[in-house]
Amino acid sequence: MVRADSLDGLTARGWTTLAAHGVRTVIDLRNDDERGVDHAPRPAGIGTSAIPLDGIEHRDFWDVSWGTPGFATPAYFRPFLDRFPDRVAALARDAAHRLDPEAYLRAAGLTGAELGRLRGRLRGR
């Protein structure tokens, strides 16, 4: 998993590097007005899913939350989850359908043998 601020400014070489790093899916959490036009075309092997997470149109939440000392800190996430559970669930569903969970476990340092034992336990063996 790679976190990026904005991929709009990537050059062709940047996209090639991203693909070589193993990225196959971009889940773009920005609002529609925050996304720009890509500087260079995205490679065919990298899919993109746009899921605007903020729900910025919900002024009742943002007028109170935006600019407070706890904004964008761990203290902010509980009220966010309480207010926007559907958006977070949509993100989780999309990620679950697109991403390879074993890739995360390998990135976390699990060996092939450990993954095999985990698969066996999940299958009840």
C-alpha cells in the first residue's frame, strides 16, 4: 500500500515507477473538485477507483469540524466515522474486492511458509 498526496502531477516515468513498485490500483479519496487532469496518461495496468471520502457537501459536519485543533488528528476520526459510516464502508468494500490481502501480509514480513500455515488455519486445518 502506498499513500500519495496527488498523482495528477506524475510524469510518464513516475507512472512507470509506480507500476514497477507493484501498484495496480489507485483508490482516490479526494473530492471531485480536488482532482485534476493527469499530467501524463495512467498505464493500462493501473486501475483507478474514485471514492470521495469527505462528503464535503455535508456542511452540518464540516462547519463544526473544519479548522478545529483536533481536525485531521486521531481525535477527528471517531466523529468522522460516526457521521460517514457509509463512505468508509464503501471504501472498505472497494478495497476488499480490488486488493490482494496476501500482498499486505508479505509486505508485513510473513514468509511463504507462514502464509501457508495461515491459509491452513483459515480453512480449519
